[in-house]
Amino acid sequence: MSSRHRAFSANVRIHRIHGHDRNVSGHGPKGCSSVTKGAALKTPRQQRTYNLLVTNTAIEDFSLRRVSKSFRRWPEWQIASTALGGISFLALEAIGALLIINYGFANSLWAILSLGIVIFLTGIPIAYHASKENIDIDLLTRGAGFGYIGSTITSLIYAFFTIIFFAIETTIMAQAVYLCFDIPLPIGYLFCSLIIIPFSFYGITVINKLHNYTQFLWLFLWIAPIAIIIYTDPDSVSRWMSYENHAGTGAFDPFLFGSALSVLFSLIPQIGEQVDYLRFLPDKTKENSFKWWLAVLSAGPGWIVIGALKILCGAFLVVLFIETGNTVTGETIDTVQLYLNVYETVIDNPHYALLLVTIYIIICQVKINATNAYAGSLAWSNFFSRITGSHPGRAVWLLFNILMSILFAQLGVFRTMHSMLFIYAIFALSWIGTIVADLTLIKPLGIAPKTIEYKRAYLYNINPVGIISLLVSLATAIPAYFGLFGIYGKSFSTLIAFSVAFIVAPLVAIITKGKYYIRRENTVVQNDSIMTCPICEKEYGQNEMVYCPNRNSHICSLCCVLDSICGGKCEHVDLKQQKQQTPSPREAFMKKAKRFLQHYLIISVVLGVIFSSSVFLSEHSDYQLWQNFKWYVITIYIFTLLIIAVWVWWFTLIQERRIEVEEELAFQIDELEQEVHARKRISEKLNKTSKQQKMILENATIGIAFVVKSKLKWCNTRFLDICFIPRGTKRPKTTEELFLDKKLYARVKRDSEDFLRQGRHYNCEMPLQLNETESEWRKLSISAIDSGNPNQGVIWLLNDINRQKKADKALKENRKRLKDLNESLEEKIDKRTKELEQSYKSLHQADKMASLGILVSGMAHEINNPLNLISLNSQTMNEIWQGMMEYLSQQNQDDDDIWIGNLPLDYVQTSIPKLLLGINEGADRVSTIVRNLKDYSRQSPVKMDGEVDINKAFRSAHMLLTNLIKNSTDNFIILTSDELPTFTGDLRRIEQVLVNLIQNSCQALNSKKDPILIETYAINEKIYFKITDQGVGIAKEDLKHVRDPFYTTKREWGGTGLGLSVSAGIIKEHGGEISIDSKKGHGTCVTLSFTSSNRVQ
């Protein structure tokens, strides 16, 4: 069964929701068949919930889709540094050592230079397109000629690249740990693999930090010892350059050059790991164009610059290693021993040398294996998502990749590194050659669409361009490797693989006219605006959305990949057309044969790889038993292929029959759906009409009911409301239940039946009881549906006329009330006249207060002029007197007897300054009194922007009323608390309030013996001002009116009735309170309270 028909794995939970998907754009794209459009009706909406490993972006790292713009938050240099940090892998040194041992310096050097040119040229288009589209190498491969399922093969090739090199690097690190800490190798393999998990689990977020912290130390530990050796022994370089291989050949040899180049070509998939990081680069703009290109070129194809130096470094180290008397084999090199030899040469203490080598190797291997594990998890995610149709999360495949690498390390992959890399390079070059041909020839020449499309919904499962070029390349290069084309054919088999793929891919594209690149047009606008996927209900950019005909909606590309129930309907034509176009027997057979060959070839290749690995291990084993075992393996493989052929053919026939049944079922479902659609349209029209009629009846302003033989069959809500039946309660079943007055019901029933039997309409007005004591008036109209047979049903129309009845009653009452009003009108007019006279007096008094303000302003102006003159003259006189006194003091020394104005000079010197000071103080006092008087008389708006000290306000009021207080009482007692808190408000307006209160107390005293007590204090957050006098007091009936405007008990003494009214208003604006406690003949106590600072509401 194909992957799209399989059930989801346990990592995805499906919740069925009744209803259907809503098309985000409103309509599907052109060309969608009626069946695919209709299919959305039979596919219920499903909400997919991914596990935490998938939904956590920091862990998932966009393994199956484009990296969103919001996640690409790192600068260009950071991404480039992280990508280059992975070039620390010591397999490069091991490969360099193998090259110079097996092929000599000259052949190795030319092979390394050639590799650098090829990798740089092939890496440029790959790095550019991956960085521009923000996709990894697997997604790039889909749109670069292989198709959705076809790229599964390349994902497997790439995944094995990460496994092989992870195992190699793990082996190297385990050897270093074994030498330094004496940990057995099997345990070391496990330990050195598992410590990579924390660094790769959270993807690029943690890997960035890893490389930032280790980059400088890695470069120093790599370069420093080699630089010291070259500095102390310059001849070592010349000895290295003249080194011959183990066979004693030092000259350039095409055969050896090709073999060396083939081994090196196994590194070409490294560009995949580089672009796995470059996809996180920010978008290229005019502002960052230079930095963007620098990052792409240096960290993309530019990795080979550092890589080539490390390969040459490995060749140099092995020459030094051999010169110290050590021996090496031509199949594997222990990189740990190479660096240990260098460090022991530089450092005298071997223990320190071993410790530094171990630290260096651990740093190198953690850096590269974090990348290998990360890239492998991406590759396996893409591989298994297409094979199984499920995705448990990148972190799961990270663990899988590490476990596979541990297995490879335990099997001794390092011992067969030379031969394994040679064979692997053939597969890698076939893959990369096809991609490069697509990106540099096919797309630029317009043979295929220039866009890189990776979404399942728009791709063919198989694109013959990539698949055919890959198969033809392998079919040519693998026989060449086994010697079919001679020794040079084997030597250059990897170059043959690349060349064939690079040539065949454009030819296939030309033949197929590039029509297998895009299956259908992408109608979604490609920008970063947000859309919500109706399946997983997550938000994505529009460039991550695809149109799904099966759901008639736009869904995210991840849900499209994992959709197992759509059956690939976007891949099929109209079922009706397919049903009408019955294939011929030849076409039917070819279809079965094609399916058979697909399954058979896949299984044969997989088994072939397994059996070939066994044969490969037997050929490189030292045991004769393994060498003889390979013939048994080949025999079993051939016999297995025969059995598999029969089984696959049987399976193909079953699959074909199942598909035919499914297609027949789909056709029948489509026919039923057409009938359902027709019936649904009719039902919708009937429902629409019914809803309209029901809406009219429900929204009618009168109550309507359908009654059959006194049974209530239906009624609208207005009918229930008029009958006092609460909504939501059980509806009555009979009309009798509507009446509390059963006698009234009996009369209505009897009279209405008589009218209806005569073919007449019945109308009446009746009081309908709400309860035992209340009733309301209703008008009832009853009409028969069939006047000849009332028993078939009647219509009750019930109208609320209670308001009309009440209006009639109110009209009668108003007439009576009008008569009573006329009789008492004259009395009210007299009373109102007296009130108007009183108001006139109050207004006249208010006018006096306004005139007083004008008078005060004029007086202040007239008084301030002489005051200013007095102040200026007194200052001038003070200056003149001081100058005169200096002169007189000098004269006094000559004549002790000097008199001025009949006063001796000594007396004048002390008296005149006091007199001048008294003039200034008097002028200032008059100025203060005038200013306070103006502030009191001026009614300005309250400015709530200051801090009010109640003691300060009292002192100002006290100064203003000093004379009044002296003339009113001899017992003016002041009890103020120091350091009271302040409150927010207008100091001048508070002074005005205190002035009013003090004036009132002074005016209320009977004699000067009567005391006035002033108190200020604070309790908690409240500030209090209390003034108590023993004056005449206020009568109880006047006490409740003292705050009313123009109300006064001192009209005969000139009172205006505005003092307390204005004061109360000012206190309220300050958020304070005023309380007045008084008793006639016993004095009055007024208390003000305010909330401390910033508590005013």
C-alpha cells in the first residue's frame, strides 16, 4: 500500500470535526475537476495536533519546510562562522594521510587542487539557491530534477554520508579517549556519540553557541604545533613535498591521480551540511548584499579552502609520523597518533602532550559531529516523511542517526575507510552532478521552471530528469569501478559518474520538455503574510501554504506531506473521464509491469546493498572463512531475487485490484454526491423559504398561534410573552392553560365556537390575569383555516392593548387632575412670587460681591503705586544713609561731638536703620494684605498642581485677618501640629476657605471674652483643620441649608450666603470633606479633612 494510504503514526493525533473546510481564498485554482472539488465534501475537517518535538521551532528547526523570516534572526557572519565551524573534522587529515601514502605527494596535490576547483564550482549554484530559498539540500533536490518521491533516494545517500563521517569521527575521538583515559573502545564509541545529543538537539540555536565558544581554541590548537615545527625545521616541508608513495612512485601518474581524486570526491556532499546552515541567512537586500554574498561564498563552496588545507596538513603529519620510525598501512590512518607525534615533538612532557591532543580532538569531533548529527536528522526526517507519511520530529531522527553511527563505528567502518569512501563517492557524484546540471543548465536555459518548488502538492512523485540521470550515471560508473572499462575507468569512475549525470540530466529534460517539474500551478501568493492552516490550526507565511483540492482549502506544506487520507487526488484526473477512458489490454499490462518493476527494483537495490556490504567486508577481512562466505552470499542473493520476483508480482496484482476497487468506489461515491448535491440544493431552497416565513412569524408584533381542537400546536415567542409565559419554560399544551380565570376561558371558548360555526371571525377584549391580583388587557381574534370545518385548525391572534387601556384611564385621570390644578393655581402663583422676590435679593447680594471684586482690584492698583514708591525710596535712602554714615564715621574721628536733627550721631547710627527697616516691613505687610485681599475676592479656577501645607495656609489667613481677630476676641487659641503631611491642590483657594471660616467665627462671637480654637493634626493618611468658637451658633432648621448658595443667617450683618457654599465647593474639588456641628447659643465647630499627597480622587 502506498504511503498516502497508510495511517498516521502515533506522533499525530487526529480529531474529526463535523463540517467541512472553508476555502481560504474562496475558490480553488483553475483546472480542478468536479470530483476533486466534490471530494472536500466527503473528507471531514480534521485537526492535526503535532507532538512537542514538532511544534517547538527551536528543536524542529524547519526540517520539512522553508525557514520562516521571523526565525532567521542571526547576522550573516554568525551563520557563516557556524557553517565553517564544522570543517574541523579530522577525517580530512586521515584522507590526506591516505592519499600521500597510497599515491604520493605529486598525485595527491593535483587531486586536492582539482577537488577544490570542482567543489567550489559545483557548490556555488547549490549554496546560492538554498540560501535564497531558505531550504535545505533535501528540499532543494526535490525541485532540482528528482520530484517528491524521487528525492527519497538522494536523502538516503546524504543520510549515509552523515552516518559514515559521524562514525569515522566518533572512532577517532574514542581512540583519543582510550589513550588518555583508558576507556575501552566500545564504551568510548557509545560515550563519544551520546555527548553530541545536547549540542544537536536544539539545532542551530545551540550549535551557534558551540562554535562561538570553541572556534578560536580549535584554530589555535590546530595551527600552533604545526607552525612551530615548520619554524624549527624548515626542511620538513621539502621532505614532505618530495615524499613518494609506499610503492616508491613519486612522479605524476594519471591512474594514481584519478584514484586519489575519486577518494576525495566522497567529500562533495559536504556542501549539503553547509547549506543546512546557510538556509538561516537573512534575506538579501541592497544594504546587506556584500555581507550576504560573502557569507554564501565563504561558508558554502568556500569550505573547501579550509578543507584542502586540512587534507594537506594530514599528508604533512603522516610524513613526520613516518620519519620518527612509525609504520602505517594503506587502508586506514590513526589521526590521533599523527597529532600526538607532533605535540610530543613540540612539548617535552608526553603526558601534557597527550592531554592537549585529547582536548583538541574532542573539540574537533564535537564540532563536526554536532553538524553531522544535525544534518543527518534533517535527511532522515525528509526520507521517512515521504516513505511512511509520518513525522515524529527531527529530534527522533537525530537519535536514530546517532544510533546508526554507533553501529557503524562498532562494525569497524574506520578500518575500511579508503575503499568505502571510493564507492560512496560514485553515488554522491551522481546525485550532485544532476543537481548542478539542473541549476546551471536546465533552469537557466528555460527548459524547466526557474523556481525551486519543493511542496508535495505541486510536484510529481517521480521526475525522470533526476531519476534517469542518477540511474544511468550509476549504471555507468559502478561497472567502471569494478574494472569493466580498465584500470583507468576504475580510477576515474567517480568523475565518470559526475560527467554522465551532468550530460544525461539536460538531455532527459529536453526530451520530456521539463513537464515533470511542476504538476499544477501554485496559486498561493508567495509572500510572508500570515495564513492559518485549517488542519493543524497553526499560522504560516503564504509561501508555506498549498491549495488542497481534496479539502477545497489552503493547508500548510507540512500537513500536505503528512496527509494520509487524501489519496493523492491532486495527482489524478477527473474520475468520470478516467472511467470513460478504459485502458487497452496493452496499457493495462504495461501499467502492471511498471508497478512491478518499481517495487522489484527498490527491493533488489536494498537487498543488493546489504549483500554487497557483506561481500565487501569479506574481501577486506583477514579470515579465510569470510573470503569463502561471499560465494554463499551471492548464491543466496540470486535465489532471493527469484522468490522476491514472484512475491512482488503477486503483490502488484493485489495492489492493482485494490486500486481498481477504490477507483470504482470513488466513482460510485461521486455519482451519489451529485445526487446529494441536487437534493441538497432543493433542501436549501426549501429551508430558506421556511426560515423566511418562520422569521416573519417570529418577529411579528402580535402573538400568533395555531390551535386544533383547543390544543396549542405552535405559537411564536410574542404569543408566549403576551400570555405571561417566561421564555425557556415548558410551553402549554392546551389553550385552557393560558387562562387563570377559567370562567373567562369558558366564555371565550363558547362564544368563539358559536362565531366560527357561523363562518364568522371572533373578536373580543378581555383582561388576562397575570396572577391572582394583577391582570392586563388583551385583544383576541380567532379565525378558522377552513371556515366550513373549524376542527381542522384555527389561528389565534393576540394583541397587547394594555397600554391603550392605560392611556384611556390616564386621560380621564389627567382631566380630573387638570381641574384640581386650576383650582390651586392662584395659590401657587402667590408662593412663586415670594420665591422670586427672595431670589432677586440673593442675586442683588451676589452682584454686590462682584462689585466688591472690582472695587478691590481698583484699590489694590491705587495702593500698590505708593507702596512701590515707598519701597524704592526706602531702599535708596538706605543706600544713601550707608554712604553718609561712612563719611560721618570719618568725621567723627576728628570731632566726637556731632549732632544730626538734634540727635547725637551714635543714637542716629542705631535708630535710622531700624526706622528704614520698619518702613520696608510695613510696605511689605501692606502689599501682602492687598495681595491676600485680591486673592480672596478673585474667583479663579482651582489649580491642582501644587502641594498644600495646611499650617502655611492658616498662617496666611491669620495674617490677613489679624485686625479682625484682635477686634473680635482676646482668646484666639492656636494648636497646630508640626511637620504635617501635605496634599495636592491650590494653596490660595484653601487660604480662601480658611479666611471664610475664621471670619464666620469672629462674626458669631457675642463678646471679646468668647474664645476661638484653631487645631491642625493628622491621623493615618488624613489631615484635619478644626475651628471651634463659642458664638451664637446655628439653629437646627438652618444647619442643613448653610451650604446652599445665597442662604445666610447674617443677612442683617451684610452676609451674602456664598461663603460656605464656595468653601464647600473648593473642599470637594480637593477631594476633602467638611463637617459642621453647631447648636443654637452654644457655638459652632467646623472640621475640614483632606487625604495626604496624591490621594485626591
